[in-house]
Amino acid sequence: MAAITLVATATAALGIATPQAAAAPARDPILFVHGWQGSASNWDYMWGRFLGAGYSVREIARFSYDSSQSNEDIALEVKSQVDALRAKTGAAKVDIITHSMGGLNSRWYLKNLGGLGSVDDWVSIGGPNHGTEVANGCLDVSCVEMRPGSAFLTDLNSTDETPGQVNYGTWWSPCDEIINPDESTILSGAANTRTLCLGHLSLLASATVFEGVRDFVK
């Protein structure tokens, strides 16, 4: 014990800093996940608004992925992004904000890839959570998965649409030209918000939607 005390005293006298545990962030960092045929740039408006609300570039992350592949494969990328954001910030959990198909692959991550313990709040904006008839017109693997009644959606929505202790929130528009039926976004067990008459991409550039999402993940 005396030897330890002497080492500590000498270290302090020499001005040598002792390692300190990284402080946990004051709030959850945010991962943005875009939708089918989208990219990280789809989040430009919300990205700027969150920075304006006091978030730093260290606290928010976005990425682009190949949306033609299966949502199960994309979910692996979501997991990697969540793990990287947690490691960078020291956060125990992150919040995930999604648009369109991003809601499906991130939900797969939550349900099947151990994400429930790493996510606090999850948001779906205009997500085809129960499918969209628009997907009947495209042939990508991911499009087939977005068709109403698909095996993928049946599996994803089975048992519990909002599992775990995650806070789930959705925003859906009665005028969404891509999500048909519009109510497909609604999830049992989530806080479901109907927006004004907004198009599918316009949901991402709406001040009202941003403010609601910001307050939900706050």
C-alpha cells in the first residue's frame, strides 16, 4: 500500500497525467439510415438542423449503402455503423433515425442482430413497415421484401412489432406517394404521428417533422 502511495505522489509531483475513464456523452449520438435508392445526402436538411440544435459532428453519423441487396445484409452494415458510433463517442446506446426502407433494415438489426441493447430511440419516417404496393413494380431483392405480405415482412412483424425497451416512433403522411397504403408506416407499440400532407421526400425537409423527431430523441 505504501509503495502505491509513493508512486501516486511521485506521478502527481512530476505532472504526469493518470488515465481517466472516458466520460459518457450527455445524450445519445444519432445514426441516420436512408432508404431505397437513397444516399447519405438525403439527410442534408436534418443534418443541418441537428447541428443547429447543438449537436456536434461527432455526435451524428450517416452513411450510404447499396439498397439493391437484401435488408438482412444491409442490417449488418447498420450494426457496424452503430458499433463504430458507440466506440467513437463512448455512448452505451445510440438513437437511430430512418427514412423509408431504412426502417426495415434497422428493425431487422434490432430484432435479429442484438441491437435492442444498443439503441435507445428509433424513428421511422415514411417507412414501409407493412409493405408498399409501389414495390410491386421493381425487382431488386429489397423491393421484393417491401411488397405487402412478403416473407421478410411477415418475419419482421411477427410476435412483436416493437420489441425490447427501445422507444419507437413513426411519422407518416396521408399524401405519401411511395408508401401505399399510407398507414403502412404505423407500428403497434410505437408513438405514431400523422403529418400534414407531405410527399415521401418532403418528409425529410419538413421543419415540423424535424421538430417532432428532435423532441422524441431528446
